[in-house]
Amino acid sequence: MTSESKGTAQLTAAMILSGTLGVFVVESGASPFNVVFFRVLFGALALGGYVLARGWLRDHGFTPRTLGLAVLGGVFIVFNWVLLFESYENTSISVATVVYHTQPFYVVLLGALLFRERLTAAKVGWIALAFAGLILVSGVTPGDFTGGGSYLLGVGQALLAALLYGLSTLVTKRVTGVRPHLVALVQVLVGIPLLLPFADFGAMAGTGADWGWLVGLGFIHTGVMYVLMYAAYAQLPVSKIAVLAFVYPAVAMVMDWAVYGHHIGLVQALGVPLIVLASLKVTLAKQSPRTVMTRPSAPAPAPAPAAPQPR
């Protein structure tokens, strides 16, 4: 098996795991804050064990500046998870996931706004097309604005989650000379004290088999998935990473239908290819398709927008 074939298999597996995330969240029965708290707790154990086993803590490469950036990125990513999981409750896994997949456009817009990165007319056009698709996918009607329902709130939560993800990506992108596994470990460790005041441990009393879903979120969706993704990034060109990233929402929609009977309507479905096409155009415009991510034998930078942080 060639290096690229192996990377393709690894990233496909990681995206399939990512697509099952919503089911684990819903089946745990815990509140979004509790879910994220235990995800970062168990995720820190999984990633910490992996990093220790590889001996990467000795020469971690952090400076006070890059450690501070990693911490700030962790704040954004942790609250991004809380909002996304709340969105599952108010809309559905399918709608929340597709709306959330507008992250690349926030990265472009925030980069132009905060860091004066170049924003071309073509990118503006693709972003406009994507948000037209977003309007279709969201399924929001005029009645949602006047009815005070939770559906509109859920769509807004998914959009805000995507915005926080974009901020985390921009911040983490500036952490250089540090293995991405270490950056991810810092980010989940940050979530433990950050979410501790919001966690309701009393609500976990009597929780039995549901602990399995929470442990899975930490060890599978944070530990195993991160390791698979970062290994794949080191072996794949950006173009293939960008395409395989869409396995995630596709699997999430299938799982939502298979487990809960939820599906998006015909009009909503028309918006999905608009978001997919625009996302690929914007993502691939940033880097040459020949670009390959740094291999793990050298200190690797945090993933670029085309190789997004795990969900």
C-alpha cells in the first residue's frame, strides 16, 4: 500500500468516525456542557497516553507565545463543541452538521478581517453561493422568525459554532514548530477547568450504560480520530483532504436517518451541493493541490484550514 493510499484509508476512517459523533452525543443523554466536559476529560486521557507513549513531551517545541495561542484556540474549540451539540437538540444532526460545514468560509472572511489576508472577488462569489445553499439547507421559514421556536435557535447555534471553529483554526494555524497532537492535547486540557463550573454532576447520578457513549466520545472521537487524521494529513495532498472532508457530513446525514429517521427535505437537499462545491473551490484556492502536509517525523504545524481540526 502506498503512503497516499494509507493516508486515504486513515482519513476516510476518521471522517466516518466523525460522522457518528452526533449519535454518541444524543445517545449519552447528557446535557451539552456535560457531554463536552467528559469528552475533553476522556480525550485528554487518550491523547495524553498516546503522546507519552511516543515520547513527544520531552521536546514539545512550545514557547510562551505558541502555548498561549494553543490555549486560546482551545477556548474557541471547546465552546464550539457546546454550541454544536446544543444545535443537535434544537434542529437535527443532519441540519446542524451541514450548517456547521460552512466553517471554511468563516476562516476566509475572518482571515481577511483580522489578518488582512487577500479576499478575491471569486472567493466572495463562492461564499455568497454557499450561503445561498445554507438558506436552503436550514429550511428556515418566515414563521420561524415570528414563532419563537427552537429550530431557528438551533440553526444560529450551528452557525456560531462554525464561527468559533473558524477562530480556532486561524489561531491554531499560527502555532508552528509543535506537533499537532500536542496542540490538540493542550486544547482538550484547557476544556477541563473551563467547563468545570458549567458541568452538572448531579445530573449524572444514575447514569449507567450511557457512560459508554461519553467514554467513546473521548477515546474514539477525540483520541483515535485525532491520531488517524493527523497521520493522514502528513501523507495526503490538500486537494484530497478537502474532498474526503465531506465524508463527515455525508455519514452524519446517513446516521441521522438510519438511527432517528430524520432526513432533510427535497428543497433543503438542493442546498447541499452548493455548499460542497463552494467549500471545495474556496479551500483549494488557498494552496496548491500539490501541497502535502508535513510528515510526522518532523515537528508538524497545526493543520491548515484545508486540513481542519477534528470536530
